[in-house]
Amino acid sequence: QANGKGSITGGGAWTWTVHTYLDEAMENCTSTSIIGNKTICYVNINDSGCIGGSSLRHDTFIAAWAAVVTCAAIAAYNFYIDYKVSIMKRKKKEEEEEEDDHVVEIDRVTGVVLPSSSKLKEKTTLDVIIVGCGPKSVGWFHLMQFLDMPKINVRAIVEPFYMDKTKCPHPPQSFVDLVVMVSEMGIRCVNHVTQLELFQHRRTLCVIAGRTRDNPKLFRECIGMGASHIYLEVPGASSIEQLRDMHSLAATRGVSVYMGYQRLCASYIEKAVSLSRSIPKSHVFLCHNENHPSRELHLVVNRHPEGMIRAMASQELAVLVTRFGVKADDIETFKVNTNRLFSERQIFYDASSGKEHSDISRAAFKITTKHGRRSVSVMADRCGGLVSFAVVKSHTGKELQRYQSHSEDEASVAQNELREDNEIMHQFIIEREEYLELKKRVVKEILSGNDNNKALGLVSIEEGIEVMALADYCTVKINDVLEVDS
């Protein structure tokens, strides 16, 4: 195991043997390259156990391999840090070249400069604060994507739990490594947003990705610090009342809020919506699959105490609300497919609390609205696999077109990545293009100066309230007809 300084921890003959060939192996590390989000380190070695042409004794072959792996890991880590730091330095240099942050206004009567009412100059970069960034969390995933985006300056990470030594005296090594990496980039890491400087005179996007029950408090704190924009992970709060209060606060302070409904930015969804809206009385069926093994469902449920409909199916409900005008108070009929193959409700055990609770593991339902007689169907399955899809049907039920989230080749590539990557939740990898596209649209909207959530695929907090109301309606209706399967 590398101790971070290029040497090996251990003892005895193994340590001596590895040290003997470590320098030689490092010298023969021929090149490094970045492919996607992975850094590859190449070392010459042949079937006879030769590194860079030097023959090794057979009994030290495994030890030499240990040296190769160690030096490759060290080289890859250092290369990645240098790469990221160089990007951050370039961004800072570009920012420093923008001398003026404000357009100065002068009172026409007195001639006095009015800095307090000065307008933000159109800037080419956006400051980002990540709030909630635990290992494998959605905040962690957001950070990795924002770091690779142009026109973005990640200023700080706010992690209330892992950065607080009283709450977490021994954070996991993956988080420690993250802090080291981002600190090298000049990104601050704190446990509370008030430890940062006020976000004055700068466009600042706070990405709130904490636990659902904590998000309202984090939301208020970010607005109190002067955030101009907020990206709020869904569902955003534990109740509609909380979300309404948050909306009221943001409206009062003039803060634009974007909800994290990335499924609206999926190309297969956009194609299905466009076709369905062009065909009178057509029916659209949205199927959302996730790739969780059934044996791990209890862990998924514990991570999402808000329930499957709010945590998962709400992505499709956001499509219904924003693109088809479906609302909870406009539903005429709601039919659940109670066949166990399509809908199931189970009892799960929470080891942390010692309590049992039930949740929906999969559900299929059809909604018909009062006005416009629009009919839509949704299915969500936590163990349905990697590929999601959307189907457009005629008013007679004939399938007109089917769109999939992944082609066969794309699904194969994603499946291979899932086998290799244990540093991030698998669903984030599957939906990464949707997450990235939503970020791009949010950033473009902010930098354009529109700030009105009118760009296609962006969901306001006001619309988020309607989505939550529809999710709660669906949950009640589904639970009313499904028996609990223990």
C-alpha cells in the first residue's frame, strides 16, 4: 500500500523486494493519459516478468507487480492533481483579466457614484458552491461534473457532517483524499456556509444537495449569505409546506431557484414529448428503470426515506407537470396496475433505527385529466435494469414510436463502467448525460442574464411544488390498492 510519498508500507522481505524494483518501475512508466474520468498509467512489462527490458527473478515477479501497481497509482494520482490544478489556475487567470466587476452608476442630480446599486457586469464565469458533498453522494457527483465544465469557478465545498470533527472524527479515506485534491485547486472546504465570505457582487450558484430534511435549513442559510441562484436537489424538502416557504423566501429576495429534475433534459424524453404533443389524443407512457439489485433495496429505501415516488418517479411526474400540464387537482381517473410484475409494496428493516417501514419498490399507473382529457402512464422500477424508455401511442392504443435512454452499444459500455467504478452511485453514472445537460442549461440561463427558468427542461421551485403535490397524490392512491408484501 502506498503511503502517499512513493514508498511502501509493510515489512520483511516483501518490502525489501518491492523497494528494489520501485525506482526501476517508476522510470519505465512510459506515459499517462486521461480517458473520460479515468487516468491510465502505462508500464512496459512482458510475459517473462520484464519491466522496461530488465529481467526479474521468477520468485520476485509478484513483488515487482506490486511495485508497478503502486507507482502507477502514485503517478496517476499526481498527474490527476496536476491536471486539475492547471485547469483551476487557468480559470483564475481568466477571471483576473476581467478588471471590472461592476458597471458604475452615477446619480444624475448629485453626480455621486452609487456602488450599492451597481449592476453586475455580464461575466463569462459563474461561481459555484457545493453544499452537501459526502462520499458517493449526489453532491460529490455534482462537484466532479462542475470541475470539468467551462465558465465555472467552484469556490467552496460545504459539508456539514464529514467536515465537522465533533460529528465525524474519522471521515472515510475517500473523503480525506477529496479534500486534499480540491484544496490543491484553491477550493475551500468548510462545515458551514457562514464560514465563507458573503457572496457579494458576484453571481453565485449554490448547489444544495444535502439530506432532504436538512435542505430547507441549508437553503435559508445560502440565501442569507447572498446566493443569487440555487440549484436544489429534489424533492427539495420533506413537505409541501416547507417547499412553499422556501419559494416565498426566494421570491422575496429575488433568488432564482432551479430544481434538479434532470430527466426533462434526456433526449429520449424530449423526443417522445415532442411527438406526443404533435398528435391529437395521443397517449405517452414513461418507464423509469433503475439498476439496484433486489438484495440492496433496503439500503436504497434507507437512503430515500421520502419514498420511491418522490425520490424516483417524480422525475417522470415533473415531465407530466411541466410538459403536459398534469396537476393533482385536475385528475379524473387514476388506475394502478396491481399485477405484482408491475407494482409491489414491501416491508423493509432499518438497521439504524431498528424499525420496519413499507415503501413501493415498483409501480405502474395511468392518469386521465379532467380538462383536455389527456391520458398518460408512468412505470417506475427500482430493480428494472439499466435502460429506461418512453412510448408514444395513438388514441386506439397502437404503438407509434418507442425511444430508449441507451442504445445497445451505450448500455454495454455503461454496464462495463458499472463493474469497474465503486466510487460513485451507479445510477449517477447511468444518468450522467442528463445531469450534465441540466447543469449546462442552468449555467447558460444564468450567464445569459435571463434568470426566468423559461429555458426548456428547467423546473422552477413553484413547479416543484406542483410535482410534489402530484407525487403525494400518487403515493396515497397506490398505497390504497397495494397490499404489503413482506
